[in-house]
Amino acid sequence: MTFSWRSMQGDFARRFNLSQKLTEFRPESSENLFWLAESYRTLGPRAPQLTEKELTNSAKKDAAKKREKRTPEEEERDLLATEAGRQNWKTNQQKSEDFYLRSLKVENPAPLAHRGLGMLYEKEGRTKDAIEEYQKYLELSPDALDRERIERRIQSLKVS
């Protein structure tokens, strides 16, 4: 099954639930494990499940208003300023790494997992590891549509 995260941009819980169901349906699928890893990585400081309070109509309206006023980066920054946000980030990043690595260990591993690990390691400040994963991705996907962007990321990391 192929789908695009862009079609669900900003709907982190929905993406997470979908990727979790895909992985439960076919746990041996490298692609499904990759999407679950991506879900955890993009959750960042957000909780994977909404709380009862967050599911109320008034909370949904408040969240919609905030989304209109803040970029995802601003939302992430504000969440990381809280203890719960920092703990969620730590947990989500660890789970993300675990699922990327699992994705690479099954039959027919998805090269995209190397790109995902590169992005994860870049965000964590693990520059050498990020470069290695980006290079593995480009080596395994020589015709990748995002090749130029990844090459620029590698160059940027080498300079920093």
C-alpha cells in the first residue's frame, strides 16, 4: 500500500495509527516498519495518542485555531519547552530508531529507512552517523527523486 504523508500533514495521531495498523497487518514488511518509524520521528514531542481531553469538541476547536496561528516548528518548540514534550521526544526518537533498524533487518529492506535514520541522526546532532546513513540511502537509491536535496544535506553537514 502506498500513501503520502502530505495528504495527512499536521494529523500526527492519524498517521501514527495508520502506520501502526499497517505494521500489525504485515509486521515483516520493511516498508510498513519504515512508515511506523517515520511516524514516531515526525511525532517529535507529541504523544502518539490523543488524551480524552484532547478529543473533546472544545479542545479540537482550540487545536484548530492554534494550527492556523503557528507553524509546526513553533508548535514543536513550545511542546519541547514542557517536561511531557521532552519525554515524548526522547521516547519517540528511540522508537523511531528501533523501527528504522528493524526495517533494515527484514527481507528486502527499504532504502528509505537509511534516509529516515539520516534525518533522525541529523536532528539529534549525530552528524557523522547522519552522513553515513544519507550516503547509504543514495548508494541504494541512485535514482532517488530527492537525491539533490540529500546531497545538499550531506554537504551542509560536512561544513558544520
